[in-house]
Amino acid sequence: MLKEMTHNRYRALELLAEHIRNPSRQLSLDAIVSDISDEDLRWVTSKIHYYLLRLLEEVDCEVPEEASKGLCDI
């Protein structure tokens, strides 16, 4: 998977990490409907956020913006 990392995919992971940090209102409502506690939802999103950050650390992505189709160094 890391060998397929492009600059834009790296940026998408950064964006996802920002959004997953705190569950959205819609996700919280879906959890309520699915009978998932807020504590469990926060635990899961916290773990996913942590692993997304670890993945971003593993990828050394210094590809110039105009070369967005190029692969990043891992």
C-alpha cells in the first residue's frame, strides 16, 4: 500500500486524519441509532486517528505539488 502512495493520496490521508479526530454530528447520530455508546465511538475514532497519524509518519512524502501523480518515497 505504501508503494502506491502519491502526493494527493498523502494529502487525502491528512484530511481524513483531521476529520476523524472528532466524530461528526452525523456519525454520532448514526452511533445512537445503532446503539453504540459515545465512549465506544470515541475510543474507535481515537484509535483510527492514531493509526492514520502513524501511517503518515511512515511515508516521507516530499513530492512537489505539480508532480501530484508521482509516487512518494517510503
